[in-house]
Amino acid sequence: MLDPTELRYAFEPVFTDIKERSTVAESFIDRSLYQVYVATLWANVVLSPGEAGIDEEDLEDLHDLVVGEIKAVLGQQEDLTSVFTFIDSKAGEQAMLEAKLNQTHKDLLAYFSSMILDPDGHKKWMDEIRDNL
């Protein structure tokens, strides 16, 4: 398990990369693209913490770190829930198209949106899928 300082150090290059990839015209952040990248980061880390170099126990601290980054870039009212609410919207769908995400990538983000925005509905949906296999 990493302490919060080690976690910040480990993920700082990722946060910097996301900001750089989302920046247009030197200092303007494309909010839509930024949200697609942050959602992708969170989904991948949650699915495979070990591949990201962390333990599952680190996810709570990483969540706080990611939310802090989101607030610093998008505003104090924003968090992971608002990012996935965006992903689940028409504007989010358009942002994913513009980012040229493949269908598997879009499905991953839709899956996480479902899990975060409607955990009970997500569980019911997953139970139905399992029952039909």
C-alpha cells in the first residue's frame, strides 16, 4: 500500500499527460476530452489496480487524488460522479466519437457510468446478463 505522497508521485505524470492531451490553444482545457481521459483512467485503474502499480487498498486514496485533480481543472463542483454523468450524456457520446474511441472503449466507459450512476440498476442488469448466459 502506498501512502498519499507516494500515490501522488506515482500518478502525477498521468495527471500531467491528461491535462496536456486535453489542452488546446496553449492554456484552454477541452473539458469534454479531459472528462473522457479521466473516466478512462479511473475505469482502467479500478479494473486492474496491479497493472497501475497499486493495491486495491490504494483505490480510496487514489479516488480522493483524482477528485482533487478534477476539481482543480474543471471546478469545485465537479467529481467522478459528474464526469461519469457527462460520459453518460449526449455530449459525452459526442466527445467519445470525437476522441475516436473504439466500441470496446466506449462500452467500458458506459459500464462504469452504469455502475457509478445507478449501482442498483447496474446490479440488476448484470444479474440478468449472468442469468441469460
